[in-house]
Amino acid sequence: MEIHYSSAKQEKILTDVRLLKKYYGTAHIKLRNRLSELRFANNLSDISELPPPRRHKLNGQYRDCWGIDYSKNYRIILQPIGEYDISDIATISEVLIIALEDYH
């Protein structure tokens, strides 16, 4: 899957293991695993709906976005970009990482 980042700073942090560890502490291992799963997935349907990744559709301010767990409370928030059918997640092969946060 092709991954885009919301800022150059976010891309630098999420693609550098040393910075990932510095900014996310002990959660960096699980976060790195989720990011690897995203990179190696062909499309969003390859990411499991079951834990640990637990892909799920979001609503409210993140309508038309998906969340992927990387810790008990924190999620990677993804927005599909490019050409896709919103009703078929197998067509989503390009995503933008909007944020990594606890949106509860």
C-alpha cells in the first residue's frame, strides 16, 4: 500500500526507527509493527478487523477515515486518497496518515 504523511515532520519521525523510539517511547514497537503491516498490505482489506491491528471505520470529525490500533488507547488515523470506492475497502491502496492519537 502506498502511504502518504500529513507533514514532512510526521514522515521523518515515522520512517526513522530512532526518532520513532524518541517520540513514542515503549509504544514504538507496536507502532512500527502496524506501519510495517500497512507498507506490505496490497490494500486496506489486508489489514485485519481483529486485534491487534483492529481496523475500523470512523465517524464524526473523522468520517470516511479508518483507525488502526497500535496501543490500548492510541490509533493510526488513515484517510484514503487516490481512486477508490468507499463501499469496497479492497479498492483502497493509497492512504494518508492524518494523525496518531487517542480520539476517545
